[in-house]
Amino acid sequence: MLEGEIIKFYRKKAGLTQEELGKDICTATHVSRIERGETRYSEEIIQLFSQRLQIDIKNEIAAVQNIEKKLQKWHNAIILERMKDVIIIKEELESIHYISASNYAIYFQLLLARYFILCKSIEKAERIIKRIEKDSPPMSTYEKNLFHHVRGIYYLVQYTRLEDVNKQIALQELKKVNIEEYGNKEYYYHLGTAYHWTRSKVMAYFYGEKAFRYFNKTNNYARAILAESLMLVQLKDSTQLDFKEIVKRYESLIEHSEALGLLDKRGMILHNLGLMYFWKQDFKNAHIFYKKSVEEADKQSLPYLNRLYNYLDNAEEGKLLLTNELLNEANEGLALSEKATNNLYKILFTLLILRFNEKFDEYYDYMEQTAYPFFKNHHHVTHAIKYAKLLYNYYVETKQYEKAVHTADMFINGN
């Protein structure tokens, strides 16, 4: 029975043997049978145990009976990203000491990992995930799906943080989720994002739209903005929508972000709109939106480095900044990358600096010896393709035909 399980938990927590707990109350054998729910017992005995353990057994029972509802409420608050509620419920759950020994222990740990991911405490989330992987505890069907979902989100975050993690892992993990058993349709957004990272535009749009509908239906407007942004990114080469219509949808998202006070999401959408103009080789309009997105990013963050790189790359392509302006900002980006020990952006800003200084021999040598191998080995597909093409053109122009053929083979066949 529940009382027995709670008594056992607090007895062990207090460091008492069954004999010590039962002293002057009952035998150790009787304590053991009560803990295992194998015998009847009087309310008086439970109260005596409770006094010795300094707990209020009625409050403990009420808290345990409410755990499942509270966990569901916490999960919902995490999905909605209502941080005030998320923190309050977390503290309430942590005050239920028995939760770690209850049938809800794994559920709690999985949501705790999800909480740490939300708070960008990735190492703490990783420790929980790795511990569950190692221990392989028995899980309910729902918990198994939640585990795959949380693990998939973890790998998505790892990839977007540009660490050396194969982008396929997140997709493989998320595809293990059975949505019919799981029921949490927020999962569609993460699945769509995983397809986006693996360059599967149709699937990314399909699941992005599913997520968009779900978030709108549940009044989760902040996440709906992200889902629609995910959809729009897939329309780069679309012939179904006029480019002006795509721009209008982006502008609408920017307005909604402002109205909801979601400045971080506004910055991301501004950057994505700049990217759309860049793909259209409209460098002037791209410059406007890239600049706004850079201004809204935290200088110590990865989004800032990403936006600054794209801003400078576009500005040089469109001849929109003077060389000394380009170099000053590129050197700032390099310094920030070194401070963050981020190898990807150290390489990207080094490439920009060599290019802006017109040191083309060094530029192509660095590209060949350092940059392209790094992009290829760390699965940075967009950068790998871009710089492989530049190398190919350089080799053709300089009549290094063997290298040109080899480079073409690498970016076409992935060898």
C-alpha cells in the first residue's frame, strides 16, 4: 500500500533499519511486511512511524496522489514555454521527496531533462539522458515515446549549437516516436526541424504545417510563429508562392512577434527574411534585415556569430560596406569566436578576413587545407557545398584540373 512505500522511502532517507524504526512500536518483521503492503496495520502504527520519521503522512499521500496531474501540468507549461509556471511547478515537484522512489520517477527525470534543455543547461540534460540510457529502467509506453522525443530534442540542440554531432541522429531518434501512443503533437515541430536539418524540404514543410495548426489550436502563438517560420524557410525554391507573398508572410510574423514581445523570435525571423533576399541576390534588402537581426542578438551568443557572418558575407557580395568596415566587424567576429572556442566560426571569420584583405592565395590555401575538410567532417553541408564550388572554380581558373575533378567529386558524391 502507498503508506508502506512512503514509510520505506523516508526510513531509508533517515538512515534507519527496520528494527530501529519499529523499536517500542512493532517488530522489524512487521515493519517489513507493512512496507511491502503484505499485512493490515492500524492507523496508530503509521502515525507513530510518521512521528519518528518527522513527516505528515496525510500530506505525503495527498502529494503523491497528485504527482501525475502535476507532471502533466509541468509538461504543458514547458510546451507553452511559460517560464514562471515552469519554475513554480518544478519547485513543487521537487518538494515531493518521495517522487524519486515512486512510479513516476522516470517521467519526472525525462521532464527534468526537457526543462534543462529549455533553460539551455545542456550538460545537465545530457547527464540525465545518459544515465537513463545506461540504467535502461522499465518504462511505460508513454515514457518510451517521451524518452525518444527528449533525446531527439537534445540532438537537435546539439546540432544547432554546431557541435560535432551527426545531424541524422536527431531525425532517427524522433522517427521512433509513435504519435498515436504518445499524443503530444508538439513533437511535429521537432520532427519538422530535424527534416529541415537533413535538407528534406517537403517533409520539413509537412510537419511544420502540422505543428503550426496544433500550436494555433492550443493558443501557443509563440511556437506557432516558429512553426510558420520553419515552413517559410522551405519555400526558398518554391514556384507555388510568389516571392512577394512570402515576404508578406514574413512581415506578418515580425509584427506578431513584436506584439507578443518575442524579441528573440523577431530577430530570428528578420535573419531568415534577410536570407531569403540573399538567395534572390537582392543584397540591398538582405542587408537591411540582416543588420536588424544582428543588432537584436546577444553578442555572446551563437545566433550573433551566425547573423554577423551572413551580414558581412552579403555586404561584401553587394559592395554595401567599405573594406575597413568589413574588416573591423570580421575581426570582432573572430575574437568572439575564439572567446567562445567555436571552431566553425573561427574558420568562417578567418575566411572573410582573408577575402576582405584580398589575400587570395592564402584564402584558397586555407579553404583547401582547413576550412573545407572541417565543413565536410562536421556535416556542415551548406558551407561544404559553397566552399567546394569556390574551390572548384579556383582550380579550373588556375588550370589545376586534377584538383578540380577531385573537388567536384567530393561535393557531388560526398566522397
